[in-house]
Amino acid sequence: MMHHWRELLLESVSPLESGVRNLDVSGYRPPGEGAFRPARTAAVLVPLLDMHEPQVVLTRRADHLPQHPGQVSFPGGAAEDADSSAVQTALREAYEEIGLPPAAAKPIGFLDRMDTISDYRVLPVVALVTPPVQWVLDQREVAEVFTVPLSVVLDVERYDARIVARHGREYTIHTLKWQHYIIWGATADMLLNLISRMQARNEQRNSAFERTAE
């Protein structure tokens, strides 16, 4: 799958022009059976360094933050009134947090939306980034930037899963370990959604090839 990763990635994400309303929603669900809609919307940028050995860019949040200190995440945050779209939210946040110029990132599509316990509905925006990039961190929010090879991210065998109970419901928490970093929670679930999409598209392509070869 890695030898044609760029083409496969482009075919696997949901196109920007298709909008977000038809995207699946997963993640946190509060107690009760009623409909749930988080009060706030947010977007994260899922940057991939476009190179021979593609890399996924991640951040480690500052240790002094009141929410999720020290955790691994994608650059991103809440939508602001001045943002014209979720794509602009993701690009703006990435520039503010890690100094990634919007012109250096080419958004190519969406992953599925995710609801979080902090009352956000988060939209992941996948973007290709051409290196080299000079990271400029906002140390009020970000402790460091690091990369993980896409080949590692796409290896589903590297992910661990455990069940936790919260507010009367059971949730599966996924974890990916890379070097001394622990990628878990919503960020790991977004990566697993990327895996699922790329695997499904790869199987479709292989099936089509087999049919034409018959």
C-alpha cells in the first residue's frame, strides 16, 4: 500500500467539495438515549510531509495547559467567527500553534468527524505539506512537534485497545506507541479512521484489478 500512498490517500479522504454533512460521526456519547450534538465545533489539521518516506506531523501539548496537558494531538482548535470554513480553522490553528504557513499546506480532504467529552465536534482536515518546514512553536500551547512515519501509522498491528467505563457507557481507547510518545484517544482514533479508509480503498482497487485481469 505504501508504494502508491499519495494516490491512495487522495482517493481515500472525503473530497473537500463534498462538504461535511454526510461524514460519519463517532466518539463520545453522554448517558441517555437522546440525540447528542456538541455545543462547539473545532477542526484539526492532519499534516503529512510529502516525501519519499512520508511522515505524519503531530504535536505534544504544553504541560501547563488546563486541558489534556502533555498529550499528543494534531494542531487545531475551536472555530472562530472570522473563519470562513473548517479548512480555514485548521490552517489558522496550525499556523498559530506550530508556524505552518497556510500556503505550505495543501488540504486534500476530510476524515470522519469526532465528538469529544470536552463538548466539541472535531473535523480532521488532511493536508499535504512540502518539506522543508521551519516549525515555530507557540510555547503557550505546544511543547514540541514530532513526526511519525506513515508506514508506522498505517500498521494496525501497532495499536493497542482497552475498554474503559465512563458515565455508564463503555468506550474502546486505542493507543499507538512511537519512540517515547504515546498517541491515544481521539488522535489515535483519527489515525485508525485513516487506516480504515485507505485499506478499504486499496481493497476496492485490488478487486477491480482482479476483475479486469480475468
